Amino acid sequence: MRTPAVVGFAVNLLVGGVALYASARYLVYRDRYGHGDVGHAVLTAVIGAVTWAVLSQVPLVGTVLAFVGWLGVVRFRYPGGWRKAVTLAAAAWAVAVVLVAVLSLAGLEAVSAVGVPGV
């Protein structure tokens, strides 16, 4: 049985949002009370995915421009400087890879992480 496209997109977006949330909670908010919620992370994933989709269409430099744009979205949406944004992005990518692998082992095929490039 095929999964409807909307359900598949929602699952993939949730994977990306959870990866950003888990990374931000540990890296950005670990010493503070009142960290960002999953909704904030999912919205960040949506904005990041749209930014990636638009900027990746630029000829020759699209991939680099898209990555810098996605990193800028992470930098804008979470406190800290560019170094914190790079660290958060790398951690979100690692968490997304693990989540996708676990979901694949659980039998969910064609799972990806919307809003986290390269997963």
C-alpha cells in the first residue's frame, strides 16, 4: 500500500524538525530554562527547505549558495553566532541521519529529513 504524499511529507518534515529540535536543545539551550519547542524547529525546517529549494536553482553556485542560505536561516532562528549555527547544523544533520536510519530499520522506506540538507 502506498503512503499518501501529504503523510510522507509530514513524516519527513517531522524528522527534520525533531533533528533541529534535539540539536538546538542540547547545543543552544542546555544551560537555559525555556528552550525552543518542536514547533519552532519544524518552522525552521520549513523555512530552511524553501530557502534551499529556491537558492539551489542558481546556476554554477546554487548548492553552495543554498547551503549558506540554509545556514543563515538556522543562524537567524536560533541565538548565537555563526559558529553556533554551524555546530547546530552539523549536529542536526547527524541526528537526522540517525533518525532516518532507525526509521528505515523499522520498515519505513523512503524517509528523509525535510529542512536538513543532505539527508
